[in-house]
Amino acid sequence: QILVWMGVGALLIFVGVALFAARLVRPLAAALGAPAARIGGAAGRLARDNARRNPQRTASTAAALMIGLALVTLVATLAAGITSTFRGAVDDVFTSDYAITAQNNFSPIPTDAAEAAAKASGVEAIASTRTGEASVFGKTEFVTASEPSSGEVITLDWVNGSQAVFRELGANGAFVDDGYAEDHDLSVGSPITVIVPSGDRLQLTVKGIFDPPAGGSPFGAVTFSSGAFDRVYDSPRNLYTFIQMRGDDSDANTKALENSLGTEFPNAKVQTRDEFVDNQIAALNQVLNILYVLLALSVIVSLFGIVNTLVLTVFERTRELGMLRAIGMTRRQVRRMIRHESVITALIGGTLGIILGVVLGALLIARVDFIEFSLPTSQIITFAILTVIVGIIAAIFPARRAAKLNPLEALQYE
């Protein structure tokens, strides 16, 4: 319901900005047209004045580009927030050198793979996280299991407890995150009943509560010892295996781990910390690329809107253009004037769109606990450059048409 109301609010913001944009055209055209006035000389100054001449028309022309870029920037802001938050979570939790996961990054792999990796030369500490479904408090949850050595390769921010909790879980110990503890009124010493798919019940006691980073952690709703997990789950499998190596990550250590897995575990792959992060967000990047392509269509539509408006203004200003040619303006200067006017119009739409997209992204992220705001600086620079390119492309046909006008015929045009 919150997302629905936020969607309605975003739509109203778009409408409001579009209606108010006409009041912003003059100051924006003055500021964004300043470089054109300096670089383009008289043609640049005329282009800036033409953009300010009819604020309502300029705002309407820039509106489509504004909406398209606002959506693109919104997606980029959300992506930057998710990516930076996840990287921060990995830096906070993943204090080891390597991780072993499935080739697709999320499927469980046999526990034998971790046992084989443990035999590689240079391994100082290794621990795995198992995962499975279970019923907890009457609801199906993903639960996880950790090993006693997990504290050597994973670091948690403990609200109650310490890294020693990993070694103290035993047969009936468990730990949860502070959000889950708050939702179910749990504290250290509270009992938890976990019912596994086979029907077996685990009577657990909370021994620790941790505060997960905003980007999440490798642990599920309830985490208990791998020994207890293996007793009640058939064919237990690891979701992640974390490894601390002597000499940190290096080509030699990577090779040693890969050789230990050999050909017996084709679905397992060895990753450094950076590779682990990149692979985990690879699926997100694929989805974002699809969204970028779809949203790019709206930018293309706005390009035709700018072309159409410029063509109309060329017809409306036929006598004016004829007069300018008669007093000495060259064809090249006419093309330059139309081109600068197109770029200024595109920049007005781009500026409003980028600002609006960042604001909407920040408002959405503020309502989502697991994402932290991060400004997509490189993407914003790219969008600004693309805005200028859109303006230049949109001006090609109208500028050529204006330059081909016969001054004498243009002066007689009614």
C-alpha cells in the first residue's frame, strides 16, 4: 500500500513539475545558455533568447525528455543505492579472502566441496553457511546453519553476544538478527521451536542477537549449528563457504583452491571478495540494462518532440530568419543558432529530469530500510552528455531547413 501511494505521489510530482516548468524556463535558459552565448557569438545569444521567448512552448517541448530522464535517473539512483549498500555489507561481514558458491551464485552446493577446499595449501580458516526451509512461529522461513569457525571468516555487529557465539551454539543454541528478535519479542535465553520439512522439531535457545548491515547478511531468520542442521536435514548443502588464506588473495592461492575442487565439483566456483560482490549483483545489472533500454525509448520519443517543435518554430520565424540573412547572418550561423536552441531546450528538460529523478530516488530509498542513498555520479554525467547529444541530433533537420531558406522569399512569407 505504501508503494501504491508513493506511485501516486510520484505521478502528482511529475504533473506539478510539468505545470511549474514554464516558470523555470527563463532562469534555466539564461544559465544553461550562457556557454552558447559565449561560444556561439551572436548566434548563441539569439538561440538563448529564442528559448526564453516562449517559456510555455519550451517547457512543453522539454517535458517529454524531462520525464524520460527522470525515470532513468530514478532507476540509476536505486541501482547505485542497492549496489553500494551491498558492497558495504560485504565489507562489514565478509572479512575473509575467498568465497565458494555455485556457478549461478545462489544455488546450494554439496558440503563435500568445502571439505575438499579445506585441504588446499594455505587455508587458515574455513566455514560454511547451510540453508534450508523450516517452520518458525507458524511461518515458513529460510533458516541457516553456521560452523564453530565462522567467527574467523565472518564478523557480525552483535547487539547481545559476541563472535564467541559461533563456537557456543552447540546442539540447541541459535542466534537471530535484531529485527526478527523485535518482531517476535525475543531476547537472549528465549526459546525457539524450529520444525523442519521431515517433521523433526528443534528446541533452540537464543544465545545471540546481531544487527545486520543495511545490505543484509548471509544468515536467515534463525541460525543454529551445522551439527544440529545435519542431524535433521537430508543431504545438507552449503549456500556459501568463506575461506581465509595465508597471504590473502593471490593467483597462487586462487589456483590452489581451484585445484582442490578439481573436476569433482563442476558447479562450485572460487571467488575473491570483489568477484563475489560483482557476481552477486550481476543479476541486478541485467535487469537494470533491460530497464535502461526500455526507458531509452521514451528519450527517443522526446527527440522527435524537439524536432517537431523546432520545425514549427522555423516556419513561424520564416520572415525573421529572412531578415537575419538579409542583414548578414550566414547559413552556418543560422544552423548554429537552431542547434544551440535545441541543445538549450534539451538541457532544460535534462536538468529538470535528472534533479527530479534523484529526488524521487532519495524519497523512495528513505522508505526502504535495506537500501542506503548513493548518488550515481558517473551515470548523471553520462545522462548530461547524452542530453547534449540528443539536442544536437534533434537540430539536424530543422537547422538544415532554416539554412536553406531564400532570404528574399522568406521576407515575403506571410
